[in-house]
Amino acid sequence: MCFVGGALLAAGAGHGSELSDAAKQGNAAGVRALIKSAADVNSPGRDSMTPLLWAVQGNDIEMARALLDAGLRDVRNQGVLMRGVNATADDLLDLCFALQGEANILPYYFYMCDMIPNAEHWRTPLWQAQQLQLSIMGYLPGFATPRIVCDVPYVGKRWVHQVVRYDRNLGISYWTKNYRTGLDGADADALNRVYPFYDPIDTLPTSGQAWWRENGHVPCDAALSAEYDSVTLASDGGAVPDQYGAVAGVDGEEDVGSTRADLQ
């Protein structure tokens, strides 16, 4: 048994919950005492919150450091690729080494920036994310090598090399899904369609940028249907053509289309 901040605690069962409770209350002395009595620093409390989460929420740096020094290893990083910030191999490796070596945080995922208004200057094209994933391989331990993913609308996160087809000229990648969500549970064809994702226009070759200047005012599906009959998007309700059934990789010459004015 041990005294923690004036309270008598029994050793053994429930130690993890007591440690989490002490961290929740900001009881630094109690946290230190429980760590010395071999409390499990990785065990969540009754509310599923770990001691470290409470330390971070309370902005208690000393408590967080004590938990990390005691062997806490459940901190993982999910970051976002941001052009001009961490979207080169050197910058991303520097960040990963700092996370793991200095902060005891495990690099886990780096997401391509979402297609949201006023964020085009942060976004990276798919081909750059693919190159980045290959460039960082081998420099970090396997368990600490982050996976770069694309959060495709209506699909979810996909590793950047899981793309089904990619038109680099127009910056359109096509993806499939292997599971249903509550949004498409009754949709029999949800798993048989392609779902598009778009590169930032300013990263496209000259011909691709020219195409978007001419066609950017047209709704994505209408532009694609008028120009390229073989492309069937999820919102079109069509099935995936045969050529979309296997990984096609990167193709800089093909032309396929979409709409983008609302992202600028």
C-alpha cells in the first residue's frame, strides 16, 4: 500500500486506474508515487483516458515527461503533409527523427491535405506523396516508418500506392473501396465504382492547367462524361470499366477530367 496525496492506495489491481485518476486531478505527487510503486503507465483509466492524455490536457509538461521516462509508449503521431513545411524527404525525416528520438512519439500516419477551400497552397500532388513514401524507406526503424495516406472522399484513408488509376496530366487519381459505411450500406454497386481525388492545379503540367482553365467551370461529372465516356465516377452511378480493375500506376499522358473552381 502507499500514500498518494494524502489518500491510502492499495497496490496491485486498479493501479492503472489510480494513476489515471491522479493525472486527471493534476496530482503530480500522486503520479510520482504510483510510478515508483510500479503502476502501469500505459493503462487507461475508468473513462478510457490514459495518464498521458490527462497530463497533456492539463498542459503539465513535467508530468508528461515523468510518464514518458517511466516507459509510456502509447503516443503516436498522425500528421498532415503540408507543402513548404514537411513535404520533402529531408524535412519529413527530420520531423520523424525528432518525434521518435526526442519526444518518444511514434510516427504513424501522414495524410495528404484534404481538398478544402483556401488550402490549395498546402496540398501536395499524389505523385509527390508517392515519391516521398519511397524516399523515407530504410532510414527509420520499420515500426517507426510512417505510412503516407490519402483520405479519399466516400472511401476513407488509402495508402498512396493503392491508387487504381492516375492521370498526372489533369491531376486526377481514381480509387476503389473494399468496405461499406452507413452512407452506402444499401448501395449494391458501392464497391464497384471509382472515386476521384484531385491534385492542386498549380502542380500540374502546362497542358493540364490549360485544360482546367477551359473546363473548370463545368461540374466534375459533366466534364468527364462529355469528354471521356469511359470514366464513371461514384456519383454517376456507373460500374468501373475493365481498365480500372488493376493498378495502372502513374501515366502522364492520359487525359481525364473534373471541376475545381470551388477549391481555389
